[in-house]
Amino acid sequence: MAKILLKYKEAAVKEIPLDKESTTIGRKPDNDIVIDNQAVSGHHASITVEGDKLMLEDLGSLNGTFVNGQKISKTELFNGDVVLIGVHTLNVTSEKNRSQETKGFAVRGRSMDETMVIAPDDQKKIVAAADKNLPEPLGGFMVVEGSTEKKEYELKERVSSIGKEDGSAVKLKGLFAPKLAALVNRRKEGYFITPAGGKELKVNGKTIDRRCDLKDGDLVEVANLKLQFYLKE
């Protein structure tokens, strides 16, 4: 079965099996794969199974959909392809490899006129679209129990990770600490946290298996760490 690995920067967010005839991707919650980021359109793209083909189609998104660095309208996906949507990537795993004839130009749209290589300036615009109009709330975590590099973490980024992996906003210590334990999203309406990597996450003593809005004073327990969330005025 084909599958994709959703990543933010170098951090793996989740693995999704492509076991449906059509899988939609976008910012709105009715999508199969929800990417809560300002650079992603409400209904951004879809992946459909057409016979033995895995087809990716842009759904008229504002910032476009890219495969292996090239902007597409509709294209077949192959094993090892990397899809860029906003500032997130989707790594494709499937049984079908790209042929030698198609490796030269990487991907093909409905016609060659619809395929173009993304320029560095365009890449900067995509990232800027994700970071512009940052939400007003600013919050963070105070470490209540457990061992980390700091006692307080201010969460300024759109997405902050909790884990052992380099680049994590809250860096975990210990030999058995998970590379990625949870993700915290910052948006205009506030912050929310989502478990990652199959690790248990508790908010105010209750186990959470999906995204959970954070309120000032909430206690978060993850990977032998207890954190208190706060919002600044």
C-alpha cells in the first residue's frame, strides 16, 4: 500500500496510508490530511488512485503544489517523490518507481507548458506566506517536572516541536527520549497541541489522541515531562 510521510522542516509529523480512492489535503478540518498553516489553502490538493496510478492534483490553491521542486497542476506520483505544500513536505512511498524517461524532468503536468521549476524567489514567497500575519497571542511553557535544557520556553514559531531531535523547540533529554513527542501550533485563535510519534500526551490529566486547544494554566504531560502552558498579555 502506498503511503506518505508528512514532515515540517525535518520533523516527521505523521505517516498516512493512502488507502482511500481520494485523499484531500488542506487547511480546513474536513480534509483527510489537515495542515493548519496560512500558506495552505482550505482545500489545497488531492491524491487519487486511478487504476495503477497515484495522481496528485492541485485544487486551485493560492500558493501552488510542487513535486520535486516543480510546480504542477496534475501529475502522477512515484516512489521517492517529495511534494511541497506550503512549508510542509509529503514524502511518497509506493511500489511504482519513476522510469528513466521521466527522471530527466522529474514531473509532468497535463502538458509541459504547465510544468515549471520553482525559483529561489518563489520559494521565499511561499515561506513568507506562512509566516506573515503571525497571530497576536504569545505563549510558552514553564517546566514543572522533568529534565530539559531550560526552565521556560517561549513559543514564537508557527509550529514548535517537543522532542529529542535537533531543532526541537522543547529539547528532551535522556537515552530513551522520543525524537518527536508532540507538536504545538500557534495561530490567530491561540495555540493547540497534537501528539506525534505515537507518544502519550496528557492535558490536565486527560489523555489526548488528537489536537487540543491550550488555555492559560493548562498542564501538559509528555515523555516524563510536565509543562505548564501560559499566555502573555
